[in-house]
Amino acid sequence: MSKQVQDAYIVAATRTPIGKSGRGFFRNTRPDDLLVAAVKGALAQVPTLDPKAIEDAIIGCSFPEGEQGMNMARVAMVLAGLPHSVGGVTINRFCASGLTALQMAADRIRVGEADVMIAGGAESMSMVPMGGNKPSFNPEVFARDENVGIAYGMGLTAEKVAAQWKVSREDQDAFALESHQRALKAMAAGEFGDEMTPVTVVDRFPNLATGEVGTKTRTVNLDEGARPDTSLEGLAKLRPVFAAKGSVTAGNSSQTSDGAGALILASEAAIKRYDLKPLARFVSFAVRGVAPEIMGIGPIEAIPAALKAAGLTLADIGWIELNEAFAAQSLAVIRTLGLDPGKTNPMGGAIALGHPLGATGAIRAATVVHALRRHKLKYGMVTMCIGMGQGAAGIIEAV
């Protein structure tokens, strides 16, 4: 006999600040430590929850190797001080890993297999580069023309989207500038405060006078990527980096980043048992495949599917977090589906705030959960394109 479907509620949602990869404030901070910080931040939001009630943790990561290998989910749960009874699994759907982790955790609850779950994502692009440390494609990818798109660099797919959807360089740069301006305005207004867990960073340096290792501790509580000096003039001077006569630049692309996010989900029974306050309900999720060489249009297929599953229309969605992998693909999605620009990334997106790959879905879900409550909106959406040709979308309802 099949189990009755029940609702899955988000009772805690938080994220770390997002740092620039390579030279940013998390360049020496391990991704599992970032995840530990996010998990502890989420647990602090539910002080009445018995940690022993948590059954499993599902964590997304785009390149689960090196410092974020060895089943980072399980490692982080142990390091966060959770009971050994709490499981952990690391999953990978590239840029939608964090959102897929949230969907999978919600589904475990919805089918009655669990009452309390942790979902999240973590990525350090400072420590594990795009593509991983040892990328190796199946030879069949290059043996057939129809498969070669799997191996395309993300920038080249953005160039193809810009050409096919006729997105000009000027429009891409204007979109990028707006992302920075919205992010800076939101930061100045303290809009990210509810979703942010500050992270303590310890920097070590040699003291030549004493021959000892010195330390300096600082607290990071804001995203690092938004630039107040961004201008159309400055963006226009940047050269294309993926095609000689292209339009995609470092300025109108997402920033490579480091960060983590974590959410706690519970059934209605667990909410009553542990006196929890539900923040939101996970409503629906959809993923769809598209041609790998134009992977950026993935949300064009996934968003209608997620809306249909929820029984909603675009008009019902009050807040949309559309991951800005590139301005070209973001504009292609916005224009094709008719997304309201005012509802889409109201606090800026990945061009300004950064895109720590497998963590982004969880990070942006935390943004939606708190933004819906802050602005008294009912439905929100997290959506993104996915490398190698997919799109994903998830819908959340404030309660």
C-alpha cells in the first residue's frame, strides 16, 4: 500500500556569505567548514528541535572531490556536532545540486519516509576548480557531433544563447550593472540579514620577528562580490573571454565563488512534536533537459513544468531567484517566458553576489524563504540552468 503524501515544511533556512574564489575572504576556508557553519546556523533557528530527530542530510556539490570529497555531507554532520545517528549523502546536479538536495529532502518527508531532514549545498571554487582537478570526458563525446556540446565550456554556451536569442552586448552589460546596483542597495538596507549566518575566519601569517605563526580573526557577514564602482563604461571596456568576436565578458558573467547554505525541513507531525515554526512549504520541483550547447535556456523548459505541478501561473509568483549564470542566458529566459523584471532577482543575482555552483540552489532558497516573509508574499521560485544541458525550478510557499 502506498503511503499518503504529506506536506514538507521549511523550518530553518540560512547561508554563509559568498566569497570571491581565489583571492576572497574564504580562499583558505574549507568547504566542509563552510557547510558546518551553515548547518549550525540553521540549527540555531530551531532551538526546540531534538537533533536526534534529524534522520538524514542531503548536500549538493558540483565537484565533490578534494577538500569537498569523501562524502562531505557526512563529514560536515559529524563536525557540526550532530548525533552519529544523523546520516549524510552528497549529491551532484551541477548548478542545481543545492536545489535538488532540497527537493530530495522534501520528497523523503512527503512520502512519509522521514520527519526531519537537512538539505543544503557547499562549494569552494578556490580549492576545487571548475571541472574538478582531473576532468576526463568519455571519448564518445567527441566521436559524434551531436555529443560535442557536452564538453563545451559554459562561456561558449552563453555565446550561442546570445546569438540565437539575439541578446546584445549592451543589454548584457546593462543587466550586469543592474545586478550590482540591486545587490548593493539590498546590502545597505540590511535585506540579507535574516538569511545570513556570519562566519569567523582565522588568517595565519608568519611573524618574521619572532619566528612564530601569527593569527588574525575576523567575522565575515556580507557577500564580497558586489562592486560599487561598476559602470556601463567600465563594463564596455572588458574584452570577450570565450569567443574572439563574442559578447560575453567577465563583467556580464557570474562570479566564481565560495559559500554554503543549509535548510531544515519537517513534517507537520514533527512541527507539533518539537514546537517548531514553519517558515515555508516546499510546493513543487521540475527538471528538464535541453541541448547541451545552449544549456542556459534550461529554465525556459523547467519553469512551466514546476508551475504546472504546483497548479500555479507566473502571475502567482511574487519573487523569482533566477540564477544569473550569464546575463545572456538570464535575458533569454526572462524575455522568452515573460518574467517580470521587477520580481526577478530584486536583490541582485550571481553576477554581483557570486555563484558557488552546488551551493547556489540552497543559498537562493534561503533568500526566497526570508524574502517572502519579509515582503508578505505568498509564492517564490528558485530556478537555474545547469551545465551539460538541463534546467531546474522549485516553488516555495510562505506560511
